[in-house]
Amino acid sequence: MGEAAEAKKAFMEIFPQVVRTGSHFYEWLSYTKSLRGFGKVVREAGKNWLSREDVKGLAYQLLKYQQRQGFTNRDALRLFHVKPPTEDHRQLFEWVVKGWEEMPVEIPSQAIAQIWWYEWLKRNPTQTHEAITQGRLTHEMTAPVGKMDKSAWQLLFSEMPIGAMLRNLGSLTELGVLRTDESANLQRVEAVLNNKEHLRKGRIHPIDVLKALKTYQSGGKLGRSQKTWKPVPRIVDILEKAVELSFDVVEPTNKVFMHAVDVSGSMGGMVADMGLTCCEIATTMALVTAKAEKNYMIRGFATDFRDLGITAKDSFGSAVRKASNQNFGGTDASVAYDWMIKNKFKADVVCFWTDSESWANSYQHPCQALAKYRQKVNPDVKAVYVTLTPYQITLVDPKDPLSYDIAGFDPAAPRMIQMIASGDV
């Protein structure tokens, strides 16, 4: 009983830190519905989230995300039987459930001022500029009900947070807000996306930046957008830099790295909901690790071990293209060790970036090949296997203290590899 109470307490404390936005809240609802249902602890967490003390912040989330994942705000209030703890909450919940057939002449309270301006805009769509300026409305609030012209988007862009900016670069380019000759707007994009602190505070994942780069470069051919645009070269450069900045790296370790990127056929498959292949993610993570170091080599493995022609001077876009053009054959990680033995390549760390789906037609397990490499070239070499997809396969000998498994594509993975290289792990 004590452990259960402790777990519940920990869950309730961490819940608002993880479920920060309306989008997160509805994603959590969707997962909860499909995986376990709505028990007592879940209902308490949902009720607390919807009756938080910061009514203004809650109103912002409920206005910005009025429905997601098959749920509406009204569904959530009814599901958790939320009773309004204050008058501001009551007015907010009343708007959620009933809407405003008759709009108040004046703003009822500052807590729901944005909702008042949203409702005012619904009745006065030609006054979009005033509603954005006075109500500080976001594009999610404005676009469905206002008259959206270039000037309206310019107003929104001037206050647009980093996540929204990253998602709307294509639309802003198509509308002409972002152009080669709009230097002030391009400077703002650079100031936001090429600022490591902004990226950190905005919780921007490097792979999201890579996805934005790939989508933006396509001019609208990729992704869900129905719009098309001609990419602005400076925006592409800014996104390239943002990918690098969004990863967590440290100073060069001066160790020698061999990055072995899986370019087998299976790596050409898309990672669910990412719009990116395993090969593209693996290449990006290998390249950012290489960019943080001085002594490295990047090669691709499948049923042989080949030069991909990738160096730290490559852009992320060019590196991804070079690796993606090589997708072939089955997976055999041992060929990397064979090549290094043959060429007497003395690496301090060998990093494998793979989906670990299998090793095909191999006469030896990678662990056996690693043992031979240690015997013939470097007995102290460390091996790191970064698995990008959730296959329950490992290439690591669990008894080997110098071999490491890393799962997924966390922004801190390059830093972790550097720490392993320098002996801090």
C-alpha cells in the first residue's frame, strides 16, 4: 500500500510538468483510453489539470486546442466532472459547454480576455488585425474565424513562438511574409531558431527541426500542407544550423571515432508519424556527433562497409541524401570490424547507428567481430550501438564493460557518446 501511495504521489506531482499544453492533455487522454481506461488516479489528475489556479493559462490552452485526438473540451469537463473552483473558472467552463450566443459587451475578466476577442472576431472577421493586436491571438485561434491576409500573418509572425514558427515556415513563405528581400523577418527567424536557449526552452527536438528542414526544402511536396512555396535559401541555412544547435554536445574529446551508419534496405522505412526514415535520422545523429569532434570517419554498412562520402563539412541535407541513396541489402554490423581490421584503423570508439532489425548472411555475430578487432588492433576500443527502432534485439555482449546500448534518438545521445569516449560514463 505504501508503494502504491508513493507512486500515486509521484505521478500527481510530475503530471502537470509533463502534460503542459492542451495538445499534450488530449494525447494523454487518447493513450489512457486505449491502454487502461479512466480510474480514480487518472480522473483526479484530469480534474486537477482542468481546475488549475492559473485560469488565464487554462483559458489559453482551451481556446488554442478546442479539440484533439477525438476529444473536445466539453468532453473532458464532462468526463472528469470538473466543478469550477472560482467565478473565473465558472465563466470559462460555461463558454466551453454552451458557447456565447450573446456576447458580453465588455470583457468579463482578464482571465478570459482572449476568449472575448476570439468571439468578437467571429462576429467581426474583417477586423482580424485589431483582434490579433488587442487580444494577442495565436494563428490557431485566428485562422479558423478571421480574414487571413498577408498583413494578418505578419502580425502573427511578429509574436509567433518557436514551435509555431518552425511548423509554419512553409506557409509564411507561400504568403510572402518570408522572402529573400524581407530581411527583418529573416533576421527574426534566425534570432529565434539559431538561439540554443530558445531551442531548449521551447523543448524543440532536433528531429523535429530535421523534419521541418526536409519539408521546407521540398517546397510543399512533403507533409500535409496543401500549399506550395519556393524555399528561401537563407531559411534553409538557418534550419541547417538549428539542427546542429538543438543537439546536446560538449567540447571535443580528441578521441578517434568510427561512425557506422546502417544503410541496409530496412533503414529506408519511415519512422511512424515522423516523415523521416531511420536512415535519415541515423545519418543526422552520426553527423552531429562528428561535427562535435575532430577525428572521425563516417561509413555505411549493410552487407559490406562502404564510404558514404560524408564529412563534417556536409550540410545535414546533403549528408542525408548521400546516405539515403545507398540503401541496399541486409544488415551485417560485423563488416565494419572486418574493414577496420583489414585497414588497421585504430578507433577509440565505434558507433553503430542502426534499426538492429537483423544481421543477414553473417558468419559471425558483431560481438565476435569486436573481439577479433580488440585482439588485432585496439584492445581498449569502446562500442556503442544506437538502436533507433524498438526491436528487441541487441548487438551488445552484456558481459562486455566497454560495450553500450542506447535506444531511440534523444537529443542527449551525442553528448552521452562523448562522455563514454572520455570515460565519464
